[in-house]
Amino acid sequence: MTEQLDQDPIETARKIFAGPIAFLKSAPDLKFLPDPVVKEVAFAGRSNVGKSSLLNALTGRNGLARTSNTPGRTQELNFFDVGEPLLFRLVDMPGYGFARAPKDIVRKWRYLVNDYLRGRQVLKRTLLLIDSRHGVKDVDRDIMKMLDDAAVSYRIVMTKADKVKASDLAATCEGVTAEIRKRPAAHPDIVVTSSEKGMGIPELRAAVIDALD
């Protein structure tokens, strides 16, 4: 991406995401991961944080990531190729923190996520999604600690920002920003988004491209 540094990052990202994007494969286990031939940016978050909707908004394709009224539907690592020729990959990770899922399934998800995040050399950044209505929960802090301990770079993305009052959103974002300042692997800036309204989507696209450099 370095050859495009002199362009406006928002416009550069828009052009890239307007190009070819396709589902590659689902990996229920590390042995099914695609060959690490390009850089990857992963999306992580609680099961009901709106991850699939955000991925669809990010790519401008309604059916790219499956959305469901049942939180926790994504139980595998889903890989998406961006660009032709291939530029990078997006990775949709299994949601965490869904209490009604069977314990053995939750354990399997956690092992898969942890092992991928710790061992994937081409992973450049994890975008950690936080629901604007609830802020950071303890289960999110568990993931942050794991990312910090593994020295895996991550950036906070607030979702569903249209669902809260502007004053409440500002207070939540201020609290989240203060919290991540204490964390060694966290990017200092957060991205505030709404999949429904398109809020922050251009900035999120630029944040993905920025993570690849």
C-alpha cells in the first residue's frame, strides 16, 4: 500500500473496497487456515456486537458476512480475499461471550481464536468491536489482556453508535479511550461506527488499509 501514501487515505480505501472482494473459506481448526501469503486484518467482538453487519457495510456487500438473529452463529474463522490480484484478507472471527452456547463449543471457539491471534505471522491488526450501548465489558478486557500479552496490535471499533444519545456516546468513547491508553498493544485512536447509518464506515476502511503498512 506504500505506493498510495500520497493519496487521500479515505479515497484510497474506498477504491480498494469498491474492487473485488470474495469469500475464500471457513476454518474450523488451525489446520484449515489458508496459506499465509498476504497480510490479514481480523475482526473480533462479542457475539451480539454487530460484527457481520459491520463487515457487510465495510465491503458494501449485503450478503458477504452472514447475519443472524441468533448471536454466536459464526463458529469458525471466515476468510475474505480483497483485491484482484490479491491485496490482503479480512478475517471474521467467532464471536465470544454468548452465555447460552454449550460450554464445549465456547471452549473450542476460545482455543481457535487464541491460537490464531497468537500464532498468525501475517496478522497485522485485530479490530476489536465494542457495542456503543454497553461499553467495555469484562469479557472484552479478557481479550484485550490476551492481545496485550501476545503483543498483537489491536484497535477499538465502536458499533451501533446510532442506538445511543450523542452525550452518552461521547461519554462512553471517552471512557474507552482512557482505558486503552493503559494497554500496550492498543492503537490510541478508536473508530466510531454505525452499520445502519453508514457512520464511520469510510474511516474504518481507511483504518484497515492503515493497518497493512
